[in-house]
Amino acid sequence: MVKKLKSTVLNLFGGASQPVLSFLFLAAIIGAVLGSISGCLFNSGLSGFTLEGYSAQFFVWPSFWTAALDSFKYLALAVLFSTSFLGIVLVPALALVMAYSFSCAIAALFAAYSFSALLVCFFALAVPALFLFPCLFIAYRDSFCHAKQLLEFKLSRNFAPVANRLIRDLILIVIVLVAVSLYNYFLLPNMLSTLI
């Protein structure tokens, strides 16, 4: 019974038949679709804002550290979730929430301001996402694999460490996230003030 449960759980979460990244991408696609739908349906919260006011409130950071905190929040959660075997559930949920929040913001801006929000969405959300998403999916993959190793250890008490890329990948990801934070703090406010 325990062996059957073990093989079912391990095959479900990243076995040879289902690569980890495919599972995480599926969670992100579901989050993006749900975010797009809810952003279009529930954009009434933006009615009190002008596009300039919205941009000033949500895309201009009071300090570099708040911009860095915004860039690092998903990475910090992924690293935290990798410390438990529950990460096999929490890391895909995090990918879903990340995709939901980005797509909901873009859909709400488009639904409220139509094409006048196109450049704001591009510079404030799409450009950082071009760098954030690949880095975060690498971190999610590594965190998921580490949580899976913890689950294997918990179920079998047989620990065979696999060469873990987590530290090396984290160093590269931190460098990219610092660059995104610098972009968000120094370049983005100037671009938005020029565009709007």
C-alpha cells in the first residue's frame, strides 16, 4: 500500500512521464487565463483612477528597496517552499498566483483604459516579465525538485542526493532580479512620465 502510494505521488509530481517544467507551465497558464478573465470582469476598482494616477500609484516606487522587494517576493516564497515536501503543491500554486497577478493587472488596465494603456503595460509589466518569468521558472523548477527530494526521503527513508543546481541558479537569478529592480526604480518612472 505504501509503495503504491509512493509511486503514484512521485509520478504525479515530476516523474519521467511528466516533466516538472510542463507541470509548472500548466499551472501558470491556468493562472493567466483566470487572471485575464477576472481582470476584464472586475476592473471597476480602477474607475477612480486616471491612467496617470494608476501608474503613479502602482509602478513608481518610493525607494529602491521597495522595488527590490517587489521583484524578489516570488523568489523568496519559492526558496521558502523548497524547504518542505509540501513544496510539490505550493510551488505550482505560486506559479499560478504569479501568472494570475500579472495577467489580471494587464487585463484590468486594458479593460479600463483600452489601448491608451498599451505602452504602460508594455514598459511596466511586459519588459520586467521578460526577465522575471524565465528566472522564476528556473527557481520554481529547482524548488519543486528539492521539495520532491524531501518527499522521496520522507516516504522511503533512502536519501540519494542529486546534484542540485539551486545555489548556482539562485546566484544568477539574484543578479537578474537586481537588474529588474534597478529598471523598475530608475528607468520605469522616467519612461512612464514621458509616455503619459
